[in-house]
Amino acid sequence: MTRELKRMPDSDVPALVAALRAALDGTGPAILPFDATRPSTASPDGRVGRSATVSRPSPDEAVPDDVALVIETSGSTGTPKRVGLSASALLASAAASADAVGGKGQWLLCLPAHYVAGTNVLVRSIHAGTEPIVMPGGHFDAAAFVAASARLSAPQRYASIVPVQLARLVDATEADAAAAEALRRFDALLVGGQALRPELRRRAEALGIRVVRTYGSSETSGGCVYDGTPIGATRARVGAGGVLELAGPTLAEGYLGDPERTASTFAADADGTRWYRTGDLGEVADDGTVTVLGRADNVIISGGEKVLLDAVERHVKSLPGLADAVVVAADDAQWGQVPVVVTAHGAGVELAGIRASTATALGRAAAPARVVAVAEIPHLPSGKPDRLALAQLVAKGA
């Protein structure tokens, strides 16, 4: 059994909400939101990044009958994927999120609706019976966020944002008492998509802002781990190679048109439980708390030692003046591969200090070999750093 797949621009949010409502209750076709601004797509922080393959409307396309929403993404690797999500998975995600944050409420949409985090805001609004308030498109602006938040009318208020947006809000709020009061009226700001720096979270919470760190992906209907705790019926374990695996009712049906990738990413135990291999290295404590260590494919061997580049990046970002730093791998004749720091704030940065601090925290092999200063860190449309572009830039000797 199949159903029609309707492609819709993410710019017409009211129409998208109506179509999603019909997709969820089975009275309408499945929906694939696409970025109406391509080929020049601005990321949530206002920058333009490397474009992924984008689908434009085509007639008479069909998907499996149990798929209600398709999220098309390239991720940080640039490999296109089409993730098929069922109505039951999306609604299970909405219900689990509401339980985790303290109830249903009204949402402010700050992210593009063709990403799962943006679409989730719409699904949660449908689940809650509330109308989402939509921020103006384009460059993210803290003042516009505060102005849009004034249109929220429900007692409980939420927004999903990425760390760079939180940083801009905190910067503005620290200098504006009215903005601080507006942000404190949110019952929670869900922050995901990238690692959240502890220092940024402390600044936000010092202002009375409730921050919830989320972890998830399109394959899990968005965030399914809040502040390290699996929400709803989500379960977590560590599988082969130290890769974090997740199970629960929010899992995707698979990748449309790619049965091999589906089979390698989703696997069932003997008891029938389906698990999603996240591609992230992680740990799960005895009490179920999840710690994400970094991408399993973002590991290098330097001088015979394994180095987690995500761990190096987290440490470097914690150093003064390096909050924007991205750490990528570079080939090295002596060590095989080495970490390299890329930053737009290279002036005055001392490599010796970075190396010494990183070696003390993570071991000698983790010490960055050099710092590369750039005018601007390139970003993907999702707001994540474009690591492929940065690695290519470093390889060229920039």
C-alpha cells in the first residue's frame, strides 16, 4: 500500500500546518517540506552554507502508506537522505516532549520548517491544539525573537533553537532587562542540533532562562533525549564499536528508496525491538543517563593513538576567545593525522597554550597541530559548521 507524497514549500506555514494535520490523521497525503529559499539558503545564524541536494515538486510520487512525513537532509557528510516518519512516531514524539517539559503549550517557530526540529514545532502545536507563532525568515535576530514572543498567548510557551541562536539571545538579554523578562516567560527553550557549551548554558540559566539540551535526529522524530535522559518510551544502549543505539516508538520507518542503508542503520533484536544506530559514540550509565561523546566517523589515529575530534573541539571551545572553533583532521607525514583548529578569531590565539591545555585534558595525541584563521566559519543551512568545506580548506594549506 502506498500514499501520495505532497511536496510543500516551508515558507507557507499555515498551509503546511493544515497539510500536516491531514497527514497525521490519515485524511491527506504524506508531506515533504522543502526549502523555498534554495539555492541561496541562509542558515539559522544568517550565514550561507554549502547547499545539499534539494528536491523540487514532482507529480505522482508515492511513499509507503505508513509514512506521514518525509524529511530530506544531507547532514554534515553531504550524503542525501530521505527519512520516512509515521504519524504514530511523530505523535509519540510530541507526547513525550510535552511530558518532559511540563505540559502542552504554544510554540514559537524559529527554525526552518523543512528540518525535523522545525516540523516538530508544527506537530507539537497540532498535538497541543495551539497555533504556532512564526518568526520572520532570514537572519536570526534577538529583537525579532522577543517581538514575536509577545504574540504568544498560551500559559505555557516553548521554542526550539540551536546554540548559535541561544548565544545571540543571551548576548541581547544580558544588556536588556525587557528581553530578559520575555525569555523568562518561556517554560523551556529546547536547544539542539549541535553541542551546547556549558558556559553558554550557565549564562542563560543565570538570567533565569530554562534551557533543555536535546539530542536526536530525523531518524528519531527529533529530540528524544533531554538533558541526558531518554524521554517517553525511548531506550538507549551502547552497541558494537561504542556506537549509541536508540529504540522506541519515535523511530523512523527507514530511508525511502534506500533499503541497504535502512538495513544497516535500523536492526531488530530477537524480541522484535528495533534499534537505530546513531553513528555517535556514547555512554549509557546504570541509571540510563546518556552521554554523547562525538561522531563515530569523527575519530582519527594520530601517532597510533585514537583521538576523538569532537572531544578536542569541546575542550578548545572552552578556552578564552575560541567559542567559535571547529576542529578538523589534517594529514601529517609524521603522525598520520592531526587535529587542526579553525577559528574566525585567530588574532592573538597562541598555539602553544592550546596544545598544552588540550594535552593536559585529553592526552598528547589530542593536542592540535596548528590554528587556521579564517574570515568566517562556513555553515550548512542547518546552522552546523560545514566540516567538509573546512577540512578541504585546511588540506589546501589555508
